[in-house]
Amino acid sequence: MVAATALARAENAMNAAGVAALLVGPGADLRYLTGYHALPLERMTLLVARADGRHTLVVPTLERPRASEAGLPSEVELVDTGETDDPFAAAAAALDGVDPTATLGAGDRLWSVFLIGLQDALPRAAWTRASIVTGQLRMRKDAQEVDALRRAGQAIDRVHARVPDMLRAGRTEAEVGRDIADAILDEGHERVNFVIVASGPNGASPHHETGDRTIQPGDAVVVDIGGNLDGYGSDCTRNYLVGEVDTAVTQAHDALEAAQRAACDAARPGATAQSVDAAARDLLVAAGYGEYFVHRTGHGIGLEEHEEPYIVAGNDLVLDPGMAFSVEPGVYLPGRFGLRIEDIVVVTDDGCERLNTLERDAVRL
């Protein structure tokens, strides 16, 4: 997304939503709207994006060189505040001419210390979440963003293709995780977002912290990995079987493959987010694994690892082309093993495209 185009879309969305301005700090919204990847500091950085097209970026004086070099859209005025200046007064000044009782959208990632200062400086304003505007925009990716996600998906697929050379009995999860992290960077990512290597009973914890357990023969190992490439995220999970495993593992994996395939098939324009969740969940319930599928089926992905839309029961959001999200049902048997299969998909005009193309079979080592 070109930042200038994003700001124009945000102006239209603000006017439609009755929001006079967005006040956005460091994070994905700021990067989406301006292209500036700001550092989260105790000194306030704040974009004041107005529905009338007047936009100001308030930065600490020592950050002005970085902001100036970021290629800000021409319509964004850059204002810096020194160590003894009041940044909240600068933000209020950027709203000169706006009705003091108007509704302002506070960035979802804005630190409370800054939000409270802004509320003190703007005591008559009404407040809402900036994501009622930015969330709607960011979850519908344009062709440039989809291409970035596709490149990230291809890169993480190449990492998974290398995992069999790293993962074997006798090594610890941490040792394998370090090798995978190096491979994520080797394959083109600029940053490692996470590496989960969950072996044996550790696999039953969906967000297991890769640790010192030694991988053993008979283990099922969940490998969930992701990074950022050109600002956009990758996220893919596959399962690896070390030697001969219990038939309960292979039976659960067969059911999981069917559920993941059904959810991907259900992802298309006009479907709802909850119907995609149900496509996976209903099959796992029928196979006897319902109580062991303990999380939603997916999350949106883009500039953030987790963003809208969320593929979960109760979300009646209608899917549109350009929406990108994970499809990642899992089965977790406490004390025994866990399994998860995850691909990133993007909704197309007539279905969805899987951005991860590796086989979903459990990889036998």
C-alpha cells in the first residue's frame, strides 16, 4: 500500500465514520498510513491524521532525521518537539480548527501514558478506537500487499523445507530453534518474529516456548515459524514425526488435514469468518477432537502478525477479496502430543489462494 493512497482512503473512511482525526503512535497503523517505521520511545511520536486532509507527524527532535528520511507523503507536515517542549500541546495544535467536541480515534497501540496526556490536552473531545477506520482498511489488501505476503510465504516455505536437516532425536528444541531462526534470515526475512519448536507433550501447548527438552524417538514435533519480509509477515506450521509414532498421532493428523482443507475450501467471497471456523471445527468435532481444538481457526496477517479479520465463531464478518488470514486448526492432547497445520490464504474473486504451498502431510524423519 502506497502511504499517500492509504491516507486518502483513511480520510474517506474517517468522514464516513464521523471521526474527525486519528491519533496514531508507533506501530503498524503509522507505517501503513505514512511509511514511517517509528521507534516506540518514552518520548511521544504521534501522527495526527485529519479527515479534512491536513496531517501532522509530531516527533521528538532527535528523531526528526529518521522521520525526514522515511519518505513521508507530501501532505504530512513534520513537527518536532524538544526535550522541554510539551508534545501534547503540539498534538492539540495540529487539531487547530477541528471542533473541540469532535470524535477522535486513538491508535490501538498508543501507550496509556500518551493517551492520558492527550485526553488532558483535549478535554472536550470524544474518543474511539482508530481501528474502526484503520482495521477496515488494512484487512483488505491491495495487489502490492498480497504480493509482499506471497513472497513472505514462499520464503517461510523454503525454511520449512530445510527443517528435516535440523530436527532429529538427541537435539534440544532450543538448538533446532536457533538453526531455524538463522534460516529465516537466510531466506530473505529482515526479522524473525517467532520460532516454536514443540516436541512430544510440549506440542499440546499451542504457544509453547521453545526450550531445553531433548527431542526423542517417537515424538511428534510442531514447528510454527514466521518473520517479516519487506514489512509483511509470514506464518506457517507443519508437523514432523521422529521415527515411529503412536497411531493416535497419525489418526489425529489425518483428521486435521481434512479439517484444514475444508476451512481453506470454505474461504471465499461472501462467506463469513465464522463459517470458515465452523468448516474446520465441525469435522474435528465429528472425529472426536472437538474438545482438543482450543483456539480460533485463524487470524489476519499483514504488517502485524495478528490483525483483522479473526476467523472465529461469532464473527459474522463477510469475507471480501484481498482479505488475508491464517487457517490453522489444531489438536492438543494434554500430556501426550499436539498437532497444527497452518497456511496463510488470501481471498480472491472466486475462492482463495494459499500463499504456502508445501505439502501438509506430516514429515517423517
